[in-house]
Amino acid sequence: MNKRYLISEVAKQFNVSKNKLRFYEKKGLIKPKRDDENNYRYYTEGDLIKLQAILLYRLLNIPINDIKDIINNNCSHNMLEHFNKQWLAVNDEIHRMGLIRNSLENIMDSIYDSNNVRLQEKIHNSIESMGKIYEIKESWKDRWNFDSWANTYDNSVKRNIGSTKIYKKYEEVLENVYRLGTKNTPINAKILDIGVGTGNLSKKFLENGYNNIIGLDQSREMLNVAKSKFPNLKLRLGEFLKIPFENNVFDLIVSTYAFHHLNEEEKSVAIREMLRVLKENGKIVIGDLMFRNEMTKKEIYRNFSKEQISEIEDEYYSNIELLKKEFAKYNKELYSYNIDKLVFVVEIH
Ligand SMILES: C[S@@+](CC[C@H](N)C(=O)[O-])C[C@H]1O[C@@H](n2cnc3c(N)ncnc32)[C@H](O)[C@@H]1O
């Protein structure tokens, strides 16, 4: 007969209370059988394996209902869904806490420095500006529905869809970002590709031996397509505004055709975020839809149809002059290279 364990033995072996075991049973996570004669619960070896998994997943703070779904449907796709969800929740909390910590640091510095001159005002300002950044980070939404575009994206690029023909020089944009990014960059550099999409830019790095590259994207479906095309590419779910990595870890950050999904306010938070995860002497290279300045935008609009203008206005093309100023706040220089009427590559260090 297979070995059976009483609840007290299980509780002792796993160092958990009997109440907790009953709670998992009540929630349907684990279903010990009952002895025919004395009606005592008994746990099989299989139950113990399940219990070990439950306790480990609890260490990751995964909610009970999600754990139930993971153990009842443990195919890798379903597991990835749950772990991704938890990854995002943890990352959100880290970002919230990071903002609170920064604000408290500023407040403490103000208290040390100010000799009580307008102290309340300084404290309130610090908290207000933290609140504003938090609001911006929390409110970004994918209103273009990239998940639904993932499977046909490469084909759209090939067909150069859209009235403004933004993909006409797609290959050239990717090539320039790769070339500028890898100039004086060692082969073992740590690289982040934000808005990796189906992985076409990352591919260039991988093909040339830059294997230490991670693709980040807010769309699960884009990541799925990228993974199926490039099984060796490391991928993570996440956003420009809440980059899920520690401070100062990347030598190079690259991005193509993604930055224009952020409005001006969001762009400044994203810049702050990119510089946070970038090493002190690291480099950022972005290939995207941009205007040199407001004047050139007006000139271009003058020759464009209504359809073309509304296509542009559905997104947030960068203004290079403003980007330059934003990076200058962090003592970073921006150099721009014009690829096409609406497409630029910018390099920041
Ligand atoms: C037009 S595709 C470009 C994909 C790829 N970089 C390329 O050049 O082909 C834009 C990608 O950026 C991602 N994206 C848009 N906004 C983002 C954000 N705020 N954070 C992370 N990814 C974002 C989308 O999910 C999508 O995969």
C-alpha cells in the first residue's frame, strides 16, 4: 500500500500549521482523502508534492486562486501567464516603493538643509511631484492593441502599410541603430531592446554575437512571436515607464518604432527610467518617428493629406528639440541622424 500521512505529520514535515492545511483544502488546492474507518484525513505522496509546490508559490506571493489554476493546469503557457502577471505586480510595487523612497530622501535632505525655511512647502512639493510621476506611470494604456497585431506585424512592415509609409526604410533604421549601438561596445555588453516587438532589431545583435541582449515589451503576444522566431532571445514583459530592472545595469539601450507610443509627459518619465537602468557611461540609441522641431512639422503637414496627418496625430512623434532639452537635464547629449522625412535615429550619451 502507498504511504499515507496524517495531517499532524504533514504539518510537522512542512513546518506549517494544521489550520493552513485545512485552509488550502477549503480553497480546493489540495484534496486529502478520508480514512474509511476513522474518517481522518490522509495525504498521499502526490498530495505532498502538490503541497510543496503550493508553499513555494506562496513564497512568490502568488494569490491562492492563481496557484490553484497553476497546479490544475500546469502547461507552460498557463504557467507563464500567471508568473508574468505576478512579475508585473511585483514590479509595480517596486516602482511605487522606489518613488516613495526617493520622495522621503528629498524630504529628509530638505529638513537637513533648510533651517526650517519654507519647509512645509518643500515637503509638499516633493510629495506632489512624486504623485504626478506615479500617476503618469500608472495611466499608460496600450490603446493600439499590439497583442492583436503581433502575428501580422512582420507582414505589415514588409507591405509598408499606412499612408505615411513609415516602414519604407525599416531595414536602414534597424541597421543604423545596430551600427551606432555597437560602435565601441564590447561583445559582452548588457543590452536592452525596449518595445522589442517581433525581435527584428534584437536579431541583428544576436547574429553578430551580442548575446547579452534582453527584449522588453508590454505585449505578451509580441513576445510570443519574438520567442518563436528567436528561441535564444531573452524576453521580459514590461513597459518603458516601469522598466523592470535594477539601477545602472545596461551598457546600451536600443529601441525602434516604439517610443512614439508615449506622449510628452510619458516620454520624460521614460527618459528618467532609461537613464536609471543605464550604466553611468552607457548609451541609448532610438530609431523612431520624429520631427526635428515644430517648424519642420508644420512644413511637412503643409504637403500632407488629411489622412496622413490624422495617422501621425494618432501617435506621439517626438520633437527632437524637446528630446534634446529633456536629456540635457541629465547632462546627456543627443545627436540625431535623419533617415527619412519622418524617421530619425538619435544617439544619446
Ligand atoms: C511598432 S512595434 C515595433 C517593434 C520593433 N521594435 C520593430 O522595430 O519592429 C512597437 C512595439 O512597442 C511596444 N510598445 C509600445 N509602447 C510600449 C511601452 N510603453 N512599453 C513597452 N513596449 C511598448 C509594442 O507592444 C510593440 O511591440
